[in-house]
Amino acid sequence: MTNSKGPMNPSPAGADVMPSGPALQAKLLARLAGFPDAIRLSRGDPDFATPRHIIHAVRDVLWRQISDQIAPPEGREDLRRAIAARLQRVNRLEVDPVAEVVVTQGGQEAAFLMILAAVGSGDEVIVPEPNYYSYGDAIRFAGARAVPVPTSVDAGFAVDPDRVRRAVTDRTRALLLVSPNNPSAAVMSPEVVRDLVQLAADRDLLILADDTYDQFLYDEAVHTSPGALDGAGGRTLTINTCSKTYAMTGWRLGWVAGPAPLVARVRALKEATTGGTSTLAQAAALTALTGPQDVVAEMLAAYARRRTLTLAALAAMRLPYGMPMGGQFVFVDIRPLGFSSLAFAEQVLERAHVLVGPGIVFGADWDGFVRLAWLLPDDQLVEGLARMAGAVRGL
């Protein structure tokens, strides 16, 4: 996947040690701050404000002076029941809210605890790529090894079950399924999910499912939660978060759900690390899950419109990409330009005052790609894409 020509304009990232994903992004953001007219096409958090009715729920908790009460490590029971109801309604997952749900400090902690509860030293985890970089960090922290199964831009970053099957060894413990995917925005078809669930059953593997973007689907794409399929519930941990669906990224509220024995391990890890999640965040999440859902439809309509604007701009730039079927991103192939992803990001930043997400963040094999997000008001998005197009012409 790397470009054999190498970067035309070498980047400081050519050093022996590549900064971590968050560190690299922080470095680029610091440089972005130096441009008063900067536009950030790399952001990963919604540009919408948290709905007012959710904020009002937290205000009421503060006024009643109960925000200093510590919640149990697994979370408030009323919130866990609301999560279980959401899992049944949206994902067709049946879980016991008492024994099979743990509330976490956002999706980031949910992902980390899910990995630590499922695998340990010497285990292997099958990871279709590209994938969210924090999973690799968590797998290494657990002493396990990620076994990558690459996808291709030509195939829309679709996961090939046969390639997954060939990657399984006697050490394989789990299969990671993130759909819609970050950064590729690919959505696994119901047929592929069923095939992979059957593979997990045949080889006695755990399934680690990330449903974070399950509410944002395009062009009649269908999301299938692995744990909802026959025979998968007892081997599947599923995570999700309020961050994307309700524009609550900074509130830090997520969850892990699955079979009681595995969730008991998640709870024990949660208790030993961060303890109970913020009572304010839990009050907000309860209102988000049980209150009006029209805000989700409004965001989806805006994202669909912005997706159209983004893809039209990329077509004009003649840059290949995998068709984004879900989520809030598009993964763009810049290899025809002859630049590494970091060198390209630096060039666009200097020339156009626009920040794109370098693919190197998601692994060395993806250094020929950049991630763009449409998480900006329409006018800013159009302006940012136009500036990027000008930079591309200059390169």
C-alpha cells in the first residue's frame, strides 16, 4: 500500500520513531493554530452542539446537588436499562441490563476495556485494515498481537472473509469488526457479517464489535450487529458511545455489552482503573437515549448533504477514494501525487491553511492515504475543499 516513489517533499516524520496517532495530530493542530483562517478537514468530532434537552438534564442534576454521588463501576442501573433498550431497538441485541452492560468513560475506554477483557499475552486478534489506531495500542498493551487483514481502495475497503479465514491460526483468540469503519467508512454487508460470525463459531473465536457509527448510513447501506446473529451473542462484546450519535464527544460516555462472564471482566477492569463514570455524563446519556431522537435524523441529513459535496470535490480533483457508506469520513488515495500522507498534509496546510488527516496515523501501510471529514458547516466545508483542490493543483 505504500508509494514506491516516496515523498517528493520529505517530511520530518522520516525519523526513525513515528509519533503516536494522537501525538502526531496534536503536532499538526498546533501548527494549524498559527493560521487565523484555518479550516480543519481532519476533525473527528461532530460540529453540532449537544442538544439543549440533554444539557438541561445535567443542569437539573446540578441544581438538585446530587452530582457528587459516585456511581457504581458498571454505571447507573436506569442508564444500563436504557442502553439495553437501545441495543434491542437499534441493534436487535438482547442483553441483561444488570449483568451484561458496563458504562464507560466514552468509546475510547470502552474499546480499551473490551480488548483487555478478551485477550492476553500470546493471543492474536484478527484486525481488518485500515482501522482505528487505538485498537492496535490496546492489543499491544494486552500483550497480544494484531494480525492485519488488509483491504483495498479498489474494492471499497470491503472485508474479504476468505482472507480473514486464511489469517486464523491456533493462537487466534478474537476477531475485531468495526462497521461502519473508521477511517475507511466501509460498511460490512449482512452477508459478510454472517460469514464472519460463522467463522468465529467454527474456530471458537470471540467477536469484538464496534458499532459507534451505526446511525450514520448512506445509499441504502445496512448495518448488522454481529452479536444479533444466531449463535453469536455468547461470544460477542459490542461497544458504542453517545459521542457521535448525540454530538456528545466531550461528555465521555460509552458502553460495553455482551455475555455476562466477559462483561464481569470488563467491570473488574473498570473498577480497577477509572471507577464509576461521571454522574453528570450518565444523566446526559440517560436523557439522550430516552428523549427525542429527531436530532439524529437531522445530523444524518446534514452529513448526507455534506458527503455529496465532498465526493463531488474529490471527483474534480481526480483523487481515488473508497465510497463512504457510513460514518463521517472518506479515505482518499493520494498515491498518484507521489507524496507521503504527512508530507501531503503539511503541504496542504502551508499552501491552503487546511488540515487533512494523514493516513500514517492508521498504520504504515496507509501512508498513501488521507482521511477527510465533513464535520463542518456547509460553507466552511466547501471553502476547505476548494482550497485543498488549489493545493493539489499546485502539487
